[in-house]
Amino acid sequence: MKYLKFLLVSLVAVLGVLFLFLYFSNAYVLPWEKDEVIQSTLEMGGLNSLPENTEIISIEKRGSIFTRQFILEFQLKDTLEMNTWINQSKRLKGSTPKTENKLKVYEIYHGEGGAYGGKVKIDGTKAIIDMSWS
């Protein structure tokens, strides 16, 4: 009986560790994580909240238990709205972006709240925010 109990507890522990490993190492953002990932990405970059009518194109997470990288791609309705968002973002306003293949690239190093930092790439009405924390 003790052996069976030990075996059952061991199996549950191994499955629990496996579940946690898979949960923290997967690249998919689960539906209940979406808002938290968007908010974390914006906070790490010192960026303003996204406008109401923002179209989220993709959200990706990378890393492990000890590191995190969030990549958020979104589109706004026009360049005026994008310029307003840039000017309202603490870490972008007043910064001069680099130009890479017709993209405006803002580098943010070091990020907010202990984040490593990252980049914001803007192409007209589309933007990709790539922020890391470790």
C-alpha cells in the first residue's frame, strides 16, 4: 500500500513538473493570457496603451521560466493614429528612430521595471513590439 501511494505521488509530481515546463516554454499565448501579455509588453517598453480600435495581428512569447520575450504585432487605422501613439509613449516620444528597409526602428535599452529592453518597428500603420525580460 505504501509503495502504491509513493508511486502515485511520484507520478503526480512528475506530471506536474512536466506540465509547468510545457506551460512556461510554449510559444503560444493562450486566450486567458492575451491581455496580460499585451499589458506586460507595453509596460516593459514604457509604451502607451494601444488605442481602442487596434487590430492585434499576432502575439508570441518565447523564453523559459527565467527569461521572457514578447512579440506583439498590431495595426492601427491610419498613420496619424500611429504618430499619436508614438508621441504618447514615454520611451518613444522625442526619440529618433533608425531606418532599416523602410521601417522606423526604435531601440529601447534598458526597458522599464527591470526589463532587458527591445525594439519597436513601425511600418506606416503596422508595428511590431519585441521586448525581453530576464
